[in-house]
Amino acid sequence: MEKNDKIYVAGHRGLVGGAIVRNLRSRGFGNLLMRSSAELDLRCQRAVEDFFAAERPDYVFLAAAKVGGILANDTYPADFIRDNLQMEVNVIDAAHRAGVRKLCFLGSSCIYPKFAPQPMKEEHLLTGELEPTNEWYAVAKIAGIKMCQAYRRQYGFNAIAVMPTNLYGPGDNFDLSGSHVLPALLRKFHEAKQAGEPEVVVWGTGTPRREFLHVDDMADACVHLMEVYEGENIVNVGVGEDVTIAELAGLVGQVVGYTGRIVYDASKPDGTPRKLLDVTRLAATGWRAHIGLAEGITSTYAWYLEHLGGRAS
Ligand code: GFB
């Protein structure tokens, strides 16, 4: 990518898109194209076609998606599959038609089978049943991968697909019914500390294992892969290490300074037992994560205090 190339970041108000914009700017890319969902509804084919035909970006990061934690995925399966399919089909097709030079599609580690061998390699895609709480989202993301591969094969369209592990960081969603576990726990521990509550309730059994990648690392990996990686094969993006939800809760409690009890609500779903990515393919491109989990949680908590002041809704 040249510094004055026109780069469209779809989803720039989201966790990942916002981080990609910060990363691009820090590397000196200034010709960035962004549209809020109110300005451009990516689910609307005509609007997306018109936008691409008028703007003709050189590069596209497709970071727009309908995302959420385990409960949101389980509660709104139709919204998750429809919105994500529509956005992927519209953006990838319009980008190809408008002569975009390269597109980077963001998938998710939940595309892999529920009981995939750990750590999960890229070749484990479509080798087993999906985790039921998020299969709708996963199927949409798998369709996005297949769109990229099919457009490369049939039209020679230069689209790559990267699979992030569970992400967190500044700009995350802290709404307890829709968020992922890390921001949810930060908020729960913070509010319990403020209110002097004797206990914090953590969903599930605390035994599932998850890998957490700071979104600034994710954005850096996306821009790096856009610059150096070519090909049909998908690429996992993670840190290569995981923790149990109980360990995560302990760490978040420490960062927040909460000294009460942690109790587990086993009536809430655990989801997939373990989700750890094999990052060998990524490492071969010369990239690795830099932000450790304790450091990342600490800076995310600082962001939460500064921006939401404990009043997230
Ligand atoms: O982050 P999370 O919602 O998503 O949940 P997944 C991870 C684990 O944390 C589950 C537990 O075992 C939850 O039961 N957990 C404990 C909590 N307390 C909480 C809490 O207060 N809130 C939440 N949200 N979880 C998602 C998928 O799966 O991962 C998406 O649903 C996406 O599709 C995303 O792929 C990366 O890791 O289980």
C-alpha cells in the first residue's frame, strides 16, 4: 500500500475498525474512507454498489459486522446470520466490481468446529459440528471466507481472510447483555467495587478456556497481512496462549481492585470448551502479538474509566 492510496475501513466505529484506523494513521496512511452505518447501510446492496462506484477505493478492510457475546448470539440468531451475510456479500461483490486492488475480510475463531483439536489450525475449518450458541454467526463468517476464496478463483480478486481470536480493548461494548466476557467482567467488577457488593456473578462454570488478543495487536496484524500476505488460505490471528474464564475473572478482579467473592452461574451457557488458535502461519509472515493480557486489561480498564466513567449502558 502507498501512503496516499484510498483505503476504506468498513466498520470504523467498531472495536476492530476503530483500531485499524488508528493503526493506519500511525503508519502514515492519510487517505482513509469511512462511513457510519447511518451514512451507509452495508446491508443494502444498492447503497453499497453506489458507494463503491462513486468512491473507488484502492484497499478495503471489511471489519463491519454484527457481533456480540454468547448470549446475544444465542438470542438473536436471525439478526446475526442475516446482517453478516448481507454485509459480506454486498461489500465483497461491490469491491470486486469497483476494481479494488485488495480486500481484507475479518472472520472469527468461532468458524472452527466446537471440538476441533487444540490449538486450532486453519485446515480444521469445516471438519466438524459448530458450537450451537454461535453457529449462525459462524456460518455467516464461513460464507465470507468462501466469498473471498471463490472471487479469487473465478475473478482473480485479491481478497484475504483473517481469523481473529476473542478480541478486547478500548472502544469495546460494555453492555452486559450483549458484550463479550472480558468487557462484561471489567464492568461487573468495577460496579461491584463501587457499590461494595460482596460477590460478582460470572456466567457458566468458569472452566472454558479462551484466548484474548488486544485489538491494537489485531489491527496491526491486519495492516501487516494486507501488506505482505497473498493467497486463498485463511490466516489465524491470536497470541497462542489461553486462560480459563476463572483465571480471567481473577485477573480482572486484581486489575480493578475488587476483593469480594466470585460465584459462578452454571445456568448460563459455557459455549465451546476451548478456543485457542494455532498461529504458526501468522508467525511465518514475521508477526506476533506484543500486548500481554494483564497489560491489556489494565489499559482497557483505564479507557473504560475515562470514557464511560462507570456509566456504560
Ligand atoms: O466472550 P463470550 O461471550 O463468547 O463468553 P464466546 C466466553 C465465556 O465467558 C463463556 C463466560 O463461557 C461465558 O459463559 N462468561 C462468564 C461470560 N461471565 C460472562 C459475562 O458476564 N458475559 C459474557 N459474555 N460471558 C463468542 C461468540 O463466543 O465469541 C461470538 O458468541 C464470537 O460468535 C466471539 O465468535 C469471539 O467466546 O463463548
